[in-house]
Amino acid sequence: MRADYLALLPSLVRDDSGRLQPGDFELALTMAVARYSKDRPARPVSDAVVVARKIALPSDWTAGFSQLVAVEHPVGSIPPQLHDPATLIQVYQAPDGIELLALGLADGAQVRLTITTPHALSDLIDTIPALDQEPVCCWAAAILCDQLANAWANAGDSTIGADGSDNKTRSTEFANRARGLRRRYLDDVGVQQQRTDTASAVVAVQPTDSLGGPRLWHPARRRY
């Protein structure tokens, strides 16, 4: 449960400065669960019946997050008859909320819906698979290490040069630790890290201009 995750975090962060408070660990864990929910959302399954060409929205549908990812119809066939949701159901934004409109399904037809929902992590509920508990903690620890790296980087330099140098060293250590922890999460969960590098392109430059002469004002000559 949640307490188990919080107990693991200090050993991953390895901070002895006392800068982090219990609330920092709680917030970092909440953010890590949110990130994991985006990368590997829960996929609950529920059955429903078409009534007046509509299908009741699953009770665990989360507004702004949930998506319909699979529809089984008819229910109970072997092998299961899975369909692209868009071919049977339209997710419609009505003024008072989301509605599921049946497309080509008769009233009384049974369907089995698979949707995505955020993961839950509390003192009573934990929907995160056991194999992914440590990666989630790694992401939370990375958030905390980033905070510590910034804190040490912004710490005022002491009048003693060695102390100021030590602050920079600690900042670098925590920044490196944060990168390593994020990499562990991405590798274990199987997510490709988004590139944030400045966009660039490599182009082949012709050695001559449009008139056939040398470019860049440098005459073509043999170098020895």
C-alpha cells in the first residue's frame, strides 16, 4: 500500500541533509502515480446493455482521462470478438457529460467495454502491478532528487570556498541521481523518453553554387 512506497523512497533518494519534509515525499509519490497512469493506465472491464441506442457510462470512467480502448461483442465468444471501439460506439460529449452512443447495435445487445483509468494508490487500494511498484518509486525519487539538486545549486556560497564547492558537488550528484532514476523508470516501464533537444537537421551542402563556382568565397585549391 501507499506506506510501503513511502518507506522505499528515502533509500532511493539517499539524502542526509534533512531538507526534505514528509509532505515532499507524499507530493512526489502522487506525481509519480499520475505519470505512471499516463504511461500504463489501468484497464478495467465492465459489461453493459444497449438501451435506447445508448450504453451506460462505466462507473469508473474518469472525466478528462478515460478512453474507450476495446469493445467485445457478442460477449462470451471463444475466441473473444474484439472490435475497434469506433466501429460500434461513439463517445459523445453531451452538455451534461460523456455519453456512449451505440452504432449499429440493437437495443438489448450486450457489450463488454475496456476503458482506461488512472491508477489508485492509498492506504486501502493499490492498482499498480507489483512489478511496477519500484519503477514508480524511482520516478518519485527522481522528482525529489531534482528538488535537492536545485536546492543545493541555489544555496548561498559560504565565505569559505570549500563549502561553496561542496554545494555544487552535491547539486551535481543529485542531478545525476535524478537522471539515473528516471532512466530506471523508463527502462522498466518500457517508455521512450521524449526528446527535448533543440530541433536540428543535417543537410548536404553542394560544393558549388548555382553557377558552378566555389562556395563561401574560398577558391578551390589543393591543400598540402
